[in-house]
Amino acid sequence: MQNKPAVPPPSAMPWRRLALPVLLVLATVLAGCASHPPPRKAAAPAPRVWPQVAPADPAAANAVLMRALGLVGTPYRYGGNTPEGGFDCSGLVTYVYRDMLDLRLPRSSSELAALQGPKIAPERLAAGDLVFFGSRGSVSHVGIYVGEGRFVHAPSTGGTVRLDTLDGVYWRDHYSGAKRVLH
């Protein structure tokens, strides 16, 4: 005859009475966690569709764009206003318009933003328009719109003149308006 191991009575194993309720609670908690996906980071806004708006003077706009794009890569320099010495944002704008069209514009971004003329809605931007950026109601940066949501500008110390998109996170959040200088 084989000796079977003795099984203690249930009263001798108090954990067995708690096992089923604990397992049920654990299963309920895990099921609850599985039904709620973890929160996701908010997706970046989709890029806007930029309609093509013909400039009032296509030849002048083309001259401005070609000159501005030709300066991409020129070093940034605070107060700079020549290709040899570098550019800050408003120095780039005033240089391009003076060099290509003999148009004398104010020197600072805030003075440029105060130019007389209608403000331009983003969906009505045309090549050669000035685009402005800032915060809390003040303008601190300017660039030249080239089309398809892109603009040329001299962004910051240590950088160079470059082409950026208005849909970039920083530029979209700090966009403050546009002015048309080519009529």
C-alpha cells in the first residue's frame, strides 16, 4: 500500500480562503487597466495648405526672392546689413529690398511691422511679403515670404540666413502677421 501525503484540512490553510477573492480583485484591476490605453502626447498640428497667391508685381517679387535665397548661408550678425558683414533679420530685409528695388525700408522689425498698409492673412500671403514674429503683442523678428509656407530670414546668433517654414513649431506659435510692401 502506498502512503499518500496527508492533505491538511482547509481550516489549517487560511490563505486558501483569501486566494479566490484576491485573484478576483486582481483580475478586475488588470482588466480595468487594459481597457484604458495610456495617454498619448498631442500630435503636432497638420501642416496648412498654402494657396499660391500671385504678387502684384511678379518681376519685383522674383528679384527679391532670388536675392534673398542667394543669401542663404550668410552668417548672422546682430546689427549686420551686408553680405560681407553678415545680417540680422531686419538688416537682411532692408538690404534685399534696397539692393534689388532701391526701396528704402525702416531698419528695425518693429518699424517694418508698423509700415502703413493692410495686414495680410496667412492664406493670402504672396511672394515678397514680410512676415513678422513676436510675443505678447510686440514684434521681434521679420522674414521674407517665398511661397508654399516658407520664408527666408536671419534667425539668431551663431546661425546663418536660412529658409524655414511658417508651420515650424516655434514660427507657428510666434507668428504675429504680415505686410505687403510690393504693390
